[in-house]
Amino acid sequence: GEGESSAPIKRKESELPDLFKYSQTISFPVKLLGELQGMSTHISSTESQTDTLELIDLAQRQGRLPWVTSDKSEVSNRSFSISKYGVKVTDQMKQRVYARHALQCIAALTYYQDTYGRPMVAMRTGQAGARLCDLHIFECINEEQAKDICLTLAQAFEAVNTKMQLQKNLQMT
């Protein structure tokens, strides 16, 4: 009957990450190091982490990206918010939106330690298959926060993929 077919789906939904179930947004205070736009690269590259770090290093050596974040809080202080819709970068008070990136436009998120041992997160954005991408580089409070940002974004991807799989399964029945 009707009750039998809905029971497995309810069990699956309860296993979804909380981000998907509650449509919550998780925010992290970060400092913007800078952005590199129109970088020539292959987003689908299996070596995207190495590519990302090489692009950042080259941009810093060429003077296109600073080595340290600005001392001026209004220039560098940001809120990095993750939801099932993507990433939003705002000021700390969340009144001014600097950037919005839909999940499908986020190609990679890389945690690394810079030359000075500071925990950094680099987000690569662009359309799938595009030859150009943008890099957004943020300094984190500590290594744990940098890893939490990566984990939270991974959970957002997982939640959306699980939802799409559930919808696909429902359409097949």
C-alpha cells in the first residue's frame, strides 16, 4: 500500500546532513587575502589543488595578490557563509554582499598553509568545462576552522546530491 513505499524514503531523508534538512546557513569569520579573476586553467584537472597553489604563488610573486591580509578591517574582514545553495561572502555584519557563488559554480576548495604558516582556504569558481576560473583566497582563524569550512562545503554538496538522487528515485517509481 501507500505506507510501504514511503517508509524507505523517510529513513533516507533522516540520514541527510543537517544542512539539507534545515536549510541552515553556517558562517565563518575569515579575512580576504584577495581574488584572482580569469585565471587560465582546467577546472576538471585532477591536480586542481597543486594548480591552485601554483596560481596563488605565481600571482603573489608577480604582485597581483598580496602576501598578507590588509590591516584595515573593512578591507579584509568577511563572513564566509555556506548553505545548500552555495557560498555567500559578506561583511562581518552580513549587511553587504561581496559575492555569491552557486554550488554548481564552485569547482574546488583547498585548505593550505601559506609561507608564514597561516591557515588559508582558496576557493576556485567557474563554469564546468570552462578554461577560465576565479580564485578567492581567505585567511582563517586557525587550522581547525579552515578544515571546518572544507568539511561544511563538502556536506552541502553531499546534501544536494542526495536530494537529487532521492528525486530521481521518486521519478523512477
